[in-house]
Amino acid sequence: MTTAAVCPPEAMGVGRLLREWRDRRRISQLELALRADSSARHISFIETGRSRPSQEMVLRLAEHLDVPVRERNALLISAGFAPVFPETPMDDPSMDALRAGMERLLTGFEPFPALVVDGTYHVQAANRGIAMLLAGVDEDLLRPPLNAMRITLHPAGLAPRIRNLPEWRGHLLAQMERQLALLRSAPLRALYDEVSGYPLPGGGREPVAGGEHPRFALPLRIEHEGAVLSFISTMTTFNTPMDVTVSELAVETFLPADAETAARLRKLVP
């Protein structure tokens, strides 16, 4: 994936941005107009710059185009309006209830690994299952802020112990590429450029097709204390977020892919 310059939203007209989002969603002007209780003519005028949409119209079109919250602010800025969605730091007192809820969720998932990451994969919370997997990771990678992508793919991180690293690495990089297609995020782009350039550790790589594994999803197969643990990863996000920070949080859980992994985890994380 080639590196592209990140164009600030102020430098792009709202019409051009809306057209880009409509093209991504493969929705015609008529279909969008019907969804937004408008007319194809009005949508066309907005996209070509002949008509300036109201704040309400920008938000309505963004809703029907399923635009991420951060990018809704970008649309508003490009239309000459102030952003309406705040970006609250995770350590803000107003986030206390959210943080407490996430901690309860992660603890309740033990002994299986689970963590919460933000929009650039910085770890916001993790349980004892994750801590168990990180044994042996280079100390430099464990200094705050921890980054899940960096820890997973770095040659001094988990990468040498991942038995199906080429497949798992490809899955993670593709995941980041999908995000970059939706977000003009310079930090995410920089992270992608960094981790995609990590060399693959040599030797001992086992293709995922070489062993028993679920056929419905790609497993993470990782060595730990002489055994191979197998996990199926799931990602969960928040419904109807009204804050940029919350909209980009994701809870990643690792379900045992076989009975042996489940039994071993119950012994390792009592």
C-alpha cells in the first residue's frame, strides 16, 4: 500500500467529501436524496458546490452515509461549521463510568485474553489473559503507551511466537488498510507504515493450513511455555457513540479455538 498525503478537511469542499463518501457506499444521488428526505437535484448542487448545505443537512447526509464520527466533524469543518462531536481524553473524569465498565467486562472475560484499544491501537485496558501472553516481550515495547499492533508484529514482540505469522500479519495489515480507507488519520498511517515494514522473523513458521483449526475464521496460533494456544479474535465497538474517542474504541476478545487452549488458560489464569 503506497503512502498518500493526508489532506486536511479544511482544504476540501464539503461537496467533494460527500461525493467521496457516496461513492464509497455505492449509493446514487437519487437513493441518498430519498433516504435524507431531499432531492437528487439538491444533492447534486451540494456536491458540485452550487449549494451550501446547512449544518443539519450535513449531519443528516453523514448519518445516511454511515460516516465515522471523526469524519462527520471533518465534513462540518469543510462546510464552514464547528465540530459538534467532542474528543474526550480517556483520563477525563467524565469517562470514569466508561472505564469502570470496560474493566468489569475484561475481568469477567478471564481467563481468556481481552483488551480495549483506541483508534491507533493504543491499549486502554487489558486483563490478566493478555498479561500472560505478553511474558517475554521486550521491555521497550511494554513501556506506555502500549500499542497492540506494534507488540504483535515487532520482531522483539509476539511475532516470533506466532506460528501462523504470515497469515495473521496479513489479516492485521488488511484491517488497518480498511480503516485508512475511511479515516484521514496521520497517526494511523504512520503506524501502518511502521509495522508493515517490520521484517518477518525467520524459521519455524507454520502455515495455518498445516494444522487443525476452525474453518470458519482465521485463528491466532501462538506459542506459550512449550504449548501452542489457538484463538479466534472478535472485535466489538460501541453503538451510537456521540464522542470521537468512544467511537474509535474497540474491545478485542480472544476465544479459545479448541478445548486444549481453554483448559490450559484455566490453569494459567486461575
